[in-house]
Amino acid sequence: MGVAVHSLCGVTVLAQRANFPATPYLEWPWKVDRNPWVQAFEWIRANTPEDAYFAMNPDAMQLPGEDEHGFRAIAQRSLLAIA
């Protein structure tokens, strides 16, 4: 059973790295994120009014390097989708 569990864990790590190449495998709360998208979203959270609205292409999460990080979850601001 031990070998099967380790193999499954290895496959999971490889799949995660393939799907989200711009994101570190382990994210620590005290470590500064190097992903420029996450840095921008954190800057917005820290430097804009809480009632601010932002407009963004809804397909932005599929752009290279974005790695499916959610604007609303990280920036904690409202988002208007534009086409």
C-alpha cells in the first residue's frame, strides 16, 4: 500500500505542476508571492477603496501565468466582466 500511495502522490504533484506552472507547489502565508497576477491583485486589495469596481475580461484567468487565481478572492473587490 505504501508504494501505491507514494505513486499516487507523485502523479498528483506532476499533474498540479503541469496545470499551474507559474504557481509554487507550496504557498506559505509569510512568503511573498512571485506570481505577477497575484501581486497585482494583492496591491489592489491594499491600495484601492473597498467599494471599488474593476472591469476585466472574463477569459483573463486562462491567460499564461495567471494560473486560475481568482481576482475577487484575492483582491476582495467587485469585478465587472467585459467582452
